[in-house]
Amino acid sequence: MKNLIYILLCITFLISCNKETNSNQERAREQFSQYLGQTPPKVTPIPFAPGMVTSSEYEYGGTFSADMKEFYYISASDQYEKAKLVMFHYTNNEWKDSIISDRSGQPVLSPDGKRMYLGRRYKERKSKGWSEIKELGEPFEDQLIMRLSAANSGTLYFDTYVPEQPDFPIRYARLINGKYENPQVLSKNINTALKNINHPFIAPDESYLLWDAVREEGYGSSDIYISFKQDDGSWGEAINLGDKINTDAWEASASVTPDGKYLFFSRNMGSDNYENVDIFWVDAKILYDFNTGKQK
């Protein structure tokens, strides 16, 4: 009888160990399937995926797909003849990179993941890959857009590059009865700077807007700012994200991952020739703390 009890206890122990091992393996697989297998940052920004994405060369404008299984960015490293749009895709339990196309604009995906905006142009998601590049058409055909971001409502927010002018006002256009209205300029809380008002990113619910600009109170070069939508529908004051994000270098093209957890942005690590731009990420809690007044 004692031998039987001992055997049963051993079997129970082995089953428990096996379950724990399987559980650990499952957690490890789940962690690897997120964020290119990287350990997430806390409140201090760190380069994203060193050796996979970030290098001593040019990587810019990182963005994840809605299901977090694709990561897109622009690379201009020496391995390519010219800048490329690169994708990492999680498939068969591994992350694989591939070239989507030559650089054709900064990629920003719609909240539902069905469109990839490239300035005033876009691609549509197909059953396999992406469509050819299409034009947004009226009323955007005369706009020189560097970055365009879409809200859940379909409203588009975008910068408007004007050669020989110090500021590129950020505008928006609402989707009304299936057509876009004429673009309107956002308030002075956002469109005030010494120069270079660029690269907007709108929260899917339009609760906040991120962009970058050179402003008098900034840290030197382009800094990243945030404005929160007020109860009356207006935009609040521009808030500099502070010295944890902004430095005397060029910081730009901020966005938040579709799961709302991490802030991504680009920083110039090289000379004024921008030969070494890196993609950084940090816990997005820093944004929400500004909205609750915890940051000063």
C-alpha cells in the first residue's frame, strides 16, 4: 500500500512539473511573440531591438500593426542602395524581416490595420500583403504631407510641408458622408513654434495628439509635444514631454503602440546629416501622467 501511495505521489509530482514546464514555455513563447521578443522598457527610453532594428545607421518611424504581429520602419543603412520600407513579421514562432518597397513616405497604419498611410498616399491590406500605392485624391492632392495619422472616426491629421516657410501647420479633415471635408488648421495651441511643426500622431479616440516642433521653451532642436482634447472639444496647451524624452538632439515622429502600452519615437544620434537616427521606446505611462498632472 505504501509503495502504491509513493508511486501515486511521484506521478502527481511529475504531472505538476510537466504542467509548470509547459506553462513556462508558453509564457516564453508569448513574450517572444510580442515587440520582436524585446524586454519592454520602463520610464527611461531605450533603443528598440538593438541588432535587429536599431544600429549605428539610419532607422526611422517605427510602427506596429493592429494585431502587434508586424513592425514597419524605414531603413537607410549601407546594406541598401537607398532607403527602404522594412517589415518584421511574426510567423511560425519567429520574427522575420523583409523589404516591402523603396521608401515612399513614412508608414502609419490606421487603427483597424486596413490601411497604411504614406503621406498623401496609401496602401490597402489585401489577403496577402498590401496593394499598390494609391492617391488619397481630393482634397489632399495639392497638400505636401510628410506624415498622416487616422482616428477611429476616419478623421485624418497631417502636417503640410510648405517650402521656404518656417512652420508646417498641422491640419485635420473629417470624413462626412463618405467624403473628406476641406482640411482645417488646428488651433494655435498646437500650431505655434519657431519652426518645423511636423509628424502628428492622433490617438485612435482623438483624446490626445502627439507632434514635434522647435519651440522657444524647448531643449534645442525638435522636441515632442502632446496636447489633450478638452471637455469642450478644444485642444489643450502644448506640453513638452520633458527631458526624459527630449534632449538637445532632434526628437520626432512619436507614436503609441496599438495596445496603448509604449511610446515610440526617433532621435538623431549622429551629425546634422542625420546619418544615424535610432528608434527609441518607453513606457507610455509618461503620457498619461501628464494628463493627470503628475508630471511638471
